[in-house]
Amino acid sequence: MVVKLAEDSRRKFIWSEISYLSKWWDIIDNQKKDAVKSLIENGQFEIVTGGWVMPDEATSHYFALIDQLIEGHQWLENNLGVKPRSGWAIDPFGYSPTMAYLLKLSGFSHMLIQRVHYAIKKHFSLQKSLEFYWRQNWDLGSVTDILCHMMPFYSYDIPHTCGPDPKICCQFDFKRLPGGRVGCPWGVPPETIHAGNIHSRASLLLDQYRKKSKLFRSKVLLAPLGDDFRYCEYTEWDLQFKNYQRLFDYMNSQSKFNVKIQFGTLSDYFDALDKADANQREKRQSMFPVVSGDFFTYADRDDHYWSGYFTSRPFYKRMDRIIESHLRAAEILYYFALRQAEKYKINTFLSSPYYKTLTEARRNLGLFQHHDAITGTAKDWVVVDYGTRLFHSLMALEEIIGHSAFLLILKDKQSYEVYDSYSSDTLDMDFKQKSQDSLPQKNIIQLSTKPRYLVVFNPLEQDRVSVVSVYVSSPTVQVLSASGQPMQVQVSAVWDAANVISKTAYEVSFLARVPPLGMKVFRILKSATSNSHLADYVFYNGKIEDTVSKNKVEDTGIFKIKNKQNAEEAITLENSFIALWFAPSGLLEKMMAKEDGKLHEVKVQFSWYGTTSKIDKSGAYLFLPDGEAKPYVYNELPLVIVTRGRIYSEVTCSFEHVIHRVRLYHVQGIEGQSVEISNIVDIRKVYNREIAMRISSDIKSQNRFYTDLNGYQIQPRVTMRKLPLQANVYPMTTMAYIQDAEHRLTLLSAQSLGVSSLSSGEIEVIMDRRLMQDDNRGLGQGCHDNKITANLFRILLERRSAVNMEEEKRPVSFPSLLSHITSSFMNHPVFPMTKKFSPTLKLLGEFSPLLSSLPCDIHLVNLRTLQSKVGGGYSNEAALILHRKGFDCRFSSKDTGLLCPTTQGKMLVQKLFNKFTIESLTLSSLSLMHSSPDAQNISEINLSPMEISTFRVRLR
């Protein structure tokens, strides 16, 4: 590239992903680096989007989308001094308005997309609306508008970018000249351009350009010239650039052609388009229409809907979110710890490699947002590589969290140096994952009569009452608060298998109140006078005997266990908010929210989808089912275990492919108001099948339902009978809901999966898929490297008030506040950490960095330490990213225990932090590329609903 662009200043080239560029940059010499910088300066080389990757937009969470944008933009600022201004997303399988909004907030004015359903492309082409202002559906004005260009044809390759006829366009991809490795599948090869054929070839190509330009409103036309795995060798650069330059020179010299043609970058095109639009504006308003909404679910031909990848490789979609919650926790604790380490001059922390490993974790998570990574559409060995990177980062993040939290909670900061020198001796995490493809396991805390410290970190910006559960080595256990008060606890059995009680581990659960972004210290010890409350057990459809066989349970003699052959009366669970009724199979049947005492049918069932008998079958991308789902059939009733305790009660049933657990917390706050569902799914032995969980209710939702986009906003959906089943499956990142005039039923999810509502009152989620064949979209293999996968959900049933049914048809909807906070609890669980006791070690009772909870609709997205301008280390600045959530205020938020001042998104800066002083706080663009030249320190933060804002902050 460097050599070939330098040969002729008329040549242009664009590059998108920084992850790959940075790898090359690290191995080239300074002379080459300077050459690249001068190519950028003279406009020959442009960085488009400039995120770490070109991310998937369906299954990615907005935390990670923002993080990979910042990672790319910060890299560019530090290495190239360049600020991208145009978005380029030719390969994600459908598009989310969330991404458009993030680009707008980063200072972009234009963007381009390509993979849109062929019927929508046709409609937009007919309306000449392929270029439009994309506006957020919640935006009442036009502040979120960004100009978007939709490519009109099937693909982004050269046969589909010069005009409507691929047979002709392919003849102008000069890598496909006869004798090369690739040819034209339409049967007519390209010809080298020479004096003898230039007139006919130029006329033929120009005819395609003219036909393509008829689909647009301006006379400016974009014809991208590239494909996958291109421009890798000198010969191709010469073939493409030289042949096209001959064509351009000829066209420009013939006045009868009426054309001006040249190579250009993406921004060259958008600048020319803006100029054409400005001339138009003088006469009347802009030539471009306004569009709102999303572009899912994508189909590229026939009934080939790309709704399979919303679920494919769900093990890693769950792992992604675990890494996100760890990265966010590590970022926040690390920045706080860094400030204290500077203050107390703790050199071992300041000189630690944590910033380097934090950067690697950001990059590994960023890489995984790629449109072939989190989507589950990579080859098996590439999946292992992604998984291994994520796994190593998870361990690194646990270390950063442990060390940072330890420094912050130490009474005598200087003693950190002593403990750090044998580094394994700081705080230990609660979970251990053994490998990149296994589920995390809880660590067992070895108890003795000497107390151990148990430190609980709350990564949320709200004061929080949460159930904390840890595994311990003895059932006689006591948990003490920092002041020495015994806590109420529940001791439950740990199951080595569905029907085997562990003899070495016990679970202890208690209720902890932890300050926002803060920590609380408890002590845990073995104690004869323990006031621990043992959970009681009832078994259905199983026996307890000494020999362990299928459905027989071995009794250790510690817990009270009742055995019933089958359930004559319904199995029930209840707390102060909810009552549940279960079938003899252990599956949920009915639910009552006690606030209105109305009994609802809320049935949970499992089902199977097969794949079609046609030639084209489901694969990693496509969902091509053989009709409606068939019920999950079992020959005998599963073993059902009912646990009752003072902190939580639950029903677990074990089927061949799913261990399904439904839990109610006996808690007055948020956690008591929804039902927790956990499924451990194992379909490693099935063949061309997908397993779904269906929730059927008596809610009269008809054909309407609602899914979130990227955990950021809600998109209303309509199930269309006339479309194939797979067209009605949509991505769910954090939630989906159905509603009627009186109630809303929400399914909250801790991982991205495909979701649908195929009948009134139903929500169905596809949990895993195992497909034996390739679906011909470039992967070249099936999708059958399944793992034992954990899926975590919550079900929330809420009463609606004052509903005008006409309003239901509006293109916008919002979750309730309770739904938002419940989702935050799931996605950002508390972090319990333990520390061996030593007589000299003194910890504080708590660490509380904020003066109070943030307003209940404000979420702290991240507090991200910024890189120093010189070298790769940290600076004393951080990016404080805040999001004011939009919520539907017609739902009750009583009993949530939330601090909800109606401050209308205003916060006084001096009232934010408790342990720290704010030295400066200035407004910036989302990814820190832009700030106003006279960036003043602000004293008040002011956010509108849905707004995300980034501030540069310096604490001391």
C-alpha cells in the first residue's frame, strides 16, 4: 500500500479496523510510519470508522461497542494523530440505530451500510431513499440525525458495486483476468484496457454507473472497489489502479460522456455529496429523507434469514458479558486505586503491569465484538483463539480487581507493599474458570475458627441490597458484619451432580447492603454457635438411597430431606411479591404478582427446532427450520428438587439436555420482585436441532412484542404471519417483553440470544443450536463445537396503568425503572472476594467513593483510565461515561428502595465523589476525539433522557 499509493498521487485507499493496522504498525520502521502519515495528510489514505473492529450490531452490548470505538480512536490519536469522520460498515449482518447514535456522538456526520434485507433495498431504491438521515426513534427533534448511505446491491464485492449487472461489473475486477486464481462465475472474463478496446470498455462501464446513479437523488456516485482478502500483492495493485486510470483518463477526455471520474476516499464522496446537497438546500429543504428504526432481520435471498447467528455459539455470548462486567469493575477500581497509590506513593502499584494488561483486556474484548466473533460465525480453531484471549483476559482482570480492591480497603495503605510482594496474597475471587470452554466454578472457602475477610464490591452506581452466596467448607458457619454483628444466613447443599450432595462444600447466602461503586467488609468463620438456617429439601420422582443411581439421592445427614414419589398437590414457591405454581415436571405453570392478586398463566416449556429437508439447511448464520417447534418430550418425569430457605427458595428439574432452575429471593428490594431462571444446556449429542425455551402467558399481546437493541434502547416488533417463521426472530441483547392494556411480561437476559413471539402471549428464546452443515455464507463448516452452556434470565410481571391503546402503535417504547435496575443487577453482579486472616492485617469496614447513589436513571457506563500522551502507560485522567436511561414512568417503582430524585438529569459535580477531589471535569465527544477548544471545567452535569455523554475527569 505504502509503495503503490506513493507511485501516483491520484490513487486512494481506505482502511477500517485498527486491531489489524496496529499489528502491522508495531513491526514497521519509522520511515514507513512517516510515509503513512504523509499519505493521510495529502488525502490519499483515509481511516474510516477507526474502531478496534467493524463490530456486529445485533448481539453486541453498547458498553463493548463504545469501548472498542474508544480503543481504536485513542490508538489513532496516539500513533497517527488522525480523527476519522465517516463510518464504513459493509459486512455486519443487519444494522442497529444504536451504532448510528454512537458514531454521531463521536463526531461523525456520515456513515455507510450494506447488508440490508433485499426487499428493503428494493423499496429504498424505488423511493430513491438509499441516502437518508438516520434518526433515533426516541428523538423528538433532529439532534441525532446522521446521513447514511445504503449500498443498493447484493454484495460489497466488485461484481455488485459498479451497477445492476454483475456479469458486466465482474469484467472490471482486474484481479480476475484470465490466468489468475479467480475468474468470473458469469462466464465473461475481464480484458486488459488498451487503445483498441478502451472506447467500448469505457462505454460499457459508464452505462452501469449511470444505471446505478438513477437510484440516488444526486449526481455524485460512489463505486467501491474491493473485496475480502484483496490488495495483498503488488500485481493486484498494478492491475486495478493502472487499468482504471486508463479508463478514467479516457472518460474525462470525452466531453460527450458528460462525466468527471476519479479515485476517492469515502470522505471525498461524502464531501462531494454535501456540496451537491448544499446547492439543493438553497432552493428548498435537504434532498434526503429521514428514517428511524433498525435493519434486522437480514435476508440476502429467498427465505434465507440470518437469524441463526443471534444464538450461534451461545457459550461465548455469555462469556462476553462476564468479561464486560469484569472489565468495567476492573476499570473503576483501578482508577480509584491509582489515585490513592499516587497520593500514598505506593510504588509497587504504580509500577505494576496492570495498565498494560488492562489495555490487552480492552483489546481482546474489542476484537470479540467483530462481526465474525461474537456472532458465532468463525471457524472452530478461530473460536478457540477468541476464547483463549477472553479467558486470559478474565484471569488478568480478576487480578487487577483483587489488587485494586485490596489497596482501597486497606487501613494502612503503606502495608500494600508488604502484601503485594507475594502477589497471590491479595483478595481472591469467588469464581474460577478452568479453561476457555468450561463453565466458571465457585471457589470453596476453607473455614476455621479464625475469621477470614469477605469483601463484597458493588459495581453499580446505586446503593444496593443483594444476596451474596459463597461456597464454604463447613455447614456450621457464621458471617459477621464489620462491627461484629452476626448476619442472618442460609446454608444450602452444593450438588456434585443432579442427585449427589457434596460432602466438602456448602453454600452460605446472606443479604449485604453495599454502597455504590463501593465495598463492604464481612468476616466469615466456622462456629459452633452458628445461627445458620439450613435449607429444607423435598424430592419428587426420585429416591434417596445409599447407592447412587439415576434419580436416587444420597443423604449426607446434614439437611432435612423429604422424599415424595410424585407431586399430588401443586409445587408452590412464594415471597412477599410473587407466588408461583409448578407442574409435577418442575416446570412453571402459573404466577401471581401480589400487588394486584391476579393469577396469570405463565407456562415455561422447552421445544426443539429441526432444520428443513431442502438443500439449503440451517448453519451458523441462517435459521431455516422444518416448521414450528416440536415439544420437548421426556419419557419419565424428571427428578425435581424443591429447596426452601430464609434467603431464597427454588425448584430445580433435571432433563436430559437441560438442568432448569427457578428461584425466588426472600428479599424486600429489587431482587425479590422478579423470578430468576437458570438453564444449564447440553446438546452436544443432538443432530441438526436447536433448543428453545418458550414462555406462554395469558397476556393479550396479539402480534406485537418488544426487543432491546444492544442493551441501549427498545425496538417495537410486529410478528408477520405472511413471512417465514425465521423472519420473525430478532436479536435480544438484554430484554424482550410483551404487554396488553393491564400487564407487561418481561424476559431479562444475561446473554444475547435470538427471540420471537410467534403467538399472542408468548416469548420464545433459542438457547443453543447444533448444525452439521455449512450454510454457504463463507464459513465453510457447520456449527457443532457445542459446550455445556449456562443461560441466565429473569421474568418480571408488572401492572400497567393509564394506558391508551392507540399509543401502543408508536414506534418507541421504554422499560420500567424496575426492569432497568433488575437488568443492571443481572449484568453487573456483586463481586465477593476473600482474604486469609493475619493478625497484623487491618481492613477498613467499607470503601464508599461516592457521596450518594447517582440518580436512579443515571448509569455510569465506565470510568476508563486514559493512556498518557507519551509511552504506553497510564495518565492521571479518566473518561467518565454516563448514560441517562429512558424509562416508562407509568410503572410503579415503589418497594424498589431506589433513591429517585427527580433531578431531571442534573448532577452537581462537587456532590459526586466522597474520597476524592475533582481537579478537572470537561465535556468531550463520546470517544474522546473532540472537545471544544475552550473546554471549561463544568460544575453541573446535565443529561437528557437516553443521552450518553463522555467527560474527561481528573481526580486526586
